[in-house]
Amino acid sequence: MSSPAFAQSESSAEKDAFAAAKELGTADAWSAFLANFPTGFHADLARAYIKNLSDAAQPAAEAPVTEAPVSEATTAAPPLDDLPIPAASWGGIVRDGPGQNYGKVASLNEGEPVILMARTAVIENGFPWFKIAYNSGGKTGYQWGGILCSTGAERPDIFKTCTVKQSAPRAAAAAGQARAKCSSGQVRIDGKCMKKSAAAGYCGPGFRPEGGRCVQGYKPPPQQAKSSLSGEQRKALNKGCPRGQVWSAAEGCHEDD
């Protein structure tokens, strides 16, 4: 049986060892203390210190990094049914029909203002042909979308954007005039108001006024039965008269003599 003096000395040694380990504060110091004093109150405290040091050494779990969604600035494509609108030309030939096979009626300079009156179904190299008004809206013709440019938002049906020589307000005013209502007894063809009796002559041989524009193909008067049409007349119903010919109800398509 241990003497009281020996027990007191052993308790004092444990306390001194515990104090020394605590002063060092390392896991090795606490492990050395536990090797000598594996049980008891101070041993439990030493194990708690070791656990605390171990937890502190572990890297904190990183919260997942979430990137804020990046919103891309986009420009809404303009509607393709917004004609007529002001635009401009990169220059080039104006033709009397939608295609390279039609005759030349004028040449435009780069940056010359135009009004896009109608988009045709003729597509070349990704761009449609347009019916345009030029010369401040005084004349009309056709140009390919690849040599036309937007004076506002970029459009997919014409080539890029450009700056017109004429001020934009003037072109916008011309477009506004094209949208204005015609007076009583008149019809609008290609943005122009004219008497109904003059519309057929404006469109020319083999074309008819319909839906505000000139459409290829002749339509006989309602009182003329289709069964009474000649072969030449029937051809003109769908295709119009050949270039250089005119139409009459009596002769159909014929040379203009």
C-alpha cells in the first residue's frame, strides 16, 4: 500500500506534467503526458486537447462556389413584316425586277437612302431581293439585300448597317408618307397613292395591282369568262406577258405597236 507522501508526490508530478504539456500545447506534448498518465481526470483532458488540435488542423470544408449567371446583352431581331422602312444602299444597280436577269433602271451611290417597300421570294446567296423606293421616294425598282444596309438595328435579311448621306429623320418621314392613308377613290401601290384606273398602267405589262404591290400575272375583268380566253391570254394569267410585250383583252400578249 502506497504511503500518503508517495501518493501526494505522484499527484504533484501529474499536475506538473499536465501544466508543461498545456504550456507547449502540441499533440506530441499531450501524447507524452498520456504515455505516463494514461488514466484519470487529467488524461481525459489531454485526449480532449489532442482532439481539439486535430480538428483545428483539418481544412474547413469549402462552400461550393456558384457563379452568378451571366446575362448576355442581346438585341432583339426586328420583325420581318415591318415594311416599309427607311434603309440605305451600298451602291449598285437598281433593276426593274427581282433578279440579275432583269433590266437596269438606275444606279445608286454608296450611302444613298432608300425605302424597303416589299421583300420578294427571290433569294440569292442568302439575301432576298427587295422592292425599293429611291430618289426621295420618287422612283421604284429592285435591289438585292446583299447591297442594302440597315440604318437602324441590324437585320438578317440585308447586309449589316450603314450611315446614310441623308438625315435619318428625312428618311423616316418618307417612310411615314408611304404608310399614310390614300384619299377616297385611290389605292396604294408600292407606297404610292394613285387612282384605281392608273394602277394597272403603273404596274406595267404582265403585272396586276394586288395587296398594295404589283404582282406578276394578269387577271381578266370579272365579266370576261376564262373559257373565252385565247391561248396567249391563258399564258398571261399565271406568268404575265413576256418582256417587251403588252396585254389587251382582244389580242392577249402582243408587241406594243
